[in-house]
Amino acid sequence: PMASFERLGLAILENFDGAGLDAVRLWGTYSAHQFVRDHAGLVAPQDAVETLMRLKVQRATLFDFPAFDIPTLAGVHAVVSMAYGMGQGAEEAAGHETLGFCEGALALAGARGIQGALGERSWLGAASTALILDWQAT
């Protein structure tokens, strides 16, 4: 259940030294690599756009609500919209983790010069969080 996931994530942030938001983002990148070990079909080699589309489909299977979408995906630019419906602290951590995961997936697809940033942020009052991704074509 999402409430259990939220409590566990907040407990990790509160109780482990070094478990700041930069570490959460790195964990997201690492977890993309781990995920692909078991789900190799997520990555379309040398095709970052297709990889992100596959990620969108994969994420849709994990939630029974629209938590993750990619409203903009063109060339070497994407905007990912996410809203997990958790409290502010957990939503902020999830934004950093998801950003890291997306960056990791892009790297596995062969994208280079990946630049990820947080745009609108739900924990600051926006309806959802926007993850901005730019990269160089392979």
C-alpha cells in the first residue's frame, strides 16, 4: 500500500545519515540499473525516446491511478509529470528518486550529456511535479 511505502521512505530519510535528497536521486539512478537486470525490455538501445515510452507503460502497471505521465517527449527533451498523492516530504523524495530513475534509464539507452531538473513541484503547491529531461542524441 502507498501509505506503507510513504512511511518507510520517510523513516529512511529521517534515520539514516547521508540519506538526503541527493542520495535519493542517486538511489533512483542505481535502481534503474537494478530494474533493467530483471526487465531488459525496458531499454531500447540507442533510442532514448522509445525507452521513456516503455518506462511510461511500465509505470502505469505499478499504480491504480495516473501517477506518472510524459506529456512532452520530442527529440532530446522530455517533461515527466508525476503525482503519487503522498505527503509533502514523501512526494519530494519521490520526485528526486523518479528523476534519478529516468536519468538512469536514459543512460542505459545510450543517451549522453543527460541534464535532469525539477520544474513545478507538488510539495510546493503545484498539482503535480514536472521532471525536465534533456540529453544529447547518440
